Amino acid sequence: MTRTTRLLILLVAVLLLGAVGTGSVLYAAHRSGMRDQQQADGPTVQAGTVSLRPTAGRRLLVRNLAWGPHRDEIATVPADDPQGPRTASGVKCLRFHAAAGTGICLQAVHGPLEDTYRAVVLDSHLHELHHFPAAGIPTRARVSPSGHMVAWTAFVSGDSYAGTNFSTRTAIVDTRTWAIDDNLETFHIIKDGRPYRAADTNIWGVTFADDTRFYATLATGGQTYVVRGDVAARTLTTLHRNVECPSLSPDGTRIAYKKRVKGASPDAPWRLYVLDLRTMTETATAEQRNIDDQALWADDSTLVYALPGDYGSDLWTVPADGTGAARRLMTSAVAPAYLG
């Protein structure tokens, strides 16, 4: 091969790489611009009034991910028509949950150099009652059935639960007094019946039973556990291994959770299970895909959870007893909450 031939090959390669790079930039810019335009094949989303007050009909609230001017806003649909037109509130949240007229909204605050995050407690009109700084990237949020307690988890370091190189911070707030426990790792841990302390503890994914009792994930020593928490006693008691992101059923008898299964990819290790709190019996759901979400109980027999979709995430549903099959509930949505 002559020197001239080598130079020509190099020139062609440089031109091809340049064309690919330019095309990628133009495509990214085009796709970014499309995010502000409502998609013709997407759900209908219109601005309107969204309330957390009880109404005659049951409603489903979500963080709307459909492209258009209302992306990331909390939106609502009738629970029996989840694919119907959405009413958008104008309030943007990264994570959201609501119960009994109280909402918790985890938001990004965009700064000139970097983003910060905050947890905003909302009233029934989605107006801010109080806000607190969040320690990092928001990941989980829950409100107690009474609306008196709210909790959230943020990544202090890392942005995924799949590996081990992450740290979380979980806080609980009493909305009646605004008293805050800003780090549940300071609670006393009772592991396997004995007091336990370790430097590597992480707590995340609170789900409330009432205004005192809750469940959450404890990670330590390379293991995860579901713990029963007591706000008044400031204790966390381990109940069962290999449980992450628990979600308590409305009747208080079972927990839906993601479980690491043998043989799964390290990047996609979880399957959706249900734990009977009385017998500690585990039931695998019919959902066979990787679930990286804190599932929500739509009722005492049905689970709702997020999976990756074309525009971020879609909501799916599956029976909690291991029967049936998974089905898509709602496109372009995440962070569901049922009201009414």
C-alpha cells in the first residue's frame, strides 16, 4: 500500500467519522426539540385543575412523560380509563406520591453550575406547604395513608441500585409538626434479634403502615433486608432477606418488592415478588422482566410498576398472587398514586 493510498484511506475515515458525529448531534438536537411538541400518536394532555381531595370517582395521578409542553408535570386520569386524556397540573416532579390530601414532590432546582434537589410537601391543591433540601438525586417517595407522614430517598452517591457503589439518604417528616428525621441510618438496628451497628448501612424505599410503623430496605454486609421501622422508638428490625423497595398492601398483610434472582444479569438482577408478612412465604409474580421500581398496590390484588418505554417509562400491572400476565396500563408515565 502506497503512502498516497494510506492518506486517502485516512482522509475518508476522518470524513466518515465527522459525518457520523454531525448526524448524531443533529439527531439529538431534533429529538430534544421534539420533547416540547405533543406527539401525534401520544396521549392527549391538557392543562387543568388537579386536586388531591377525595372525589366521587377514583383517580390515578402520575408524572406525565409524554412529550409536549406538560412533560414531567403531575397529571391525572380516571382510574378506570388510564389511557384516556390527561389533565396536567403545571407542577413538575421527578418523583411523586400522594394520599389523603397530602403530596410529596421531589424536584430538581437548576443552578448555573449544578442542579440541587428538594422535597416539597404539597396540600390538596398542589400548593407548597413546606420544603426540605434533598441530599441527592431523588429516587423514592411515599405518603402515609393518613397523609400525616411523608418519606423520600435520594442517592447521595451513584445513581443505580444495581451495583454496590452507591449511598442513599432517607428522611421522614411529620407534616403536623414539620419534625424531620433526615437520616434513618441513625435509627437503632435490630438484626436477627440483636442490636447491630455497621458503617456500611444504607436505608431506602419507605412504605408506611400508619403514622408510626413503616417498612423499608436495609443494606449491609452485601445483603439486603426488609426492616420494620418504628418512628416513635427509632428502631429498624430485620424481617426477611433479599428484599428491596418494599410496598405494603392496603390490607397490611403483604409486601411487594424486587428480589435479586440467581442467574440474572448483574445489570438487570431483579424480579417482582410478594412476601406474606405472617408466614414469610414468597410468591413470584408473572412479570418476568427486570423491575427497578417501588411497585404500587392498585388494590389488594393488583400491582403497578414502571418499565422502560419509548419516552422514558410506561406503567404496567400484574396480579399479586402469581397468576395471570403482565399488561401495559399506561404509556409515558411514572410515579403513580391512586386517590379516592
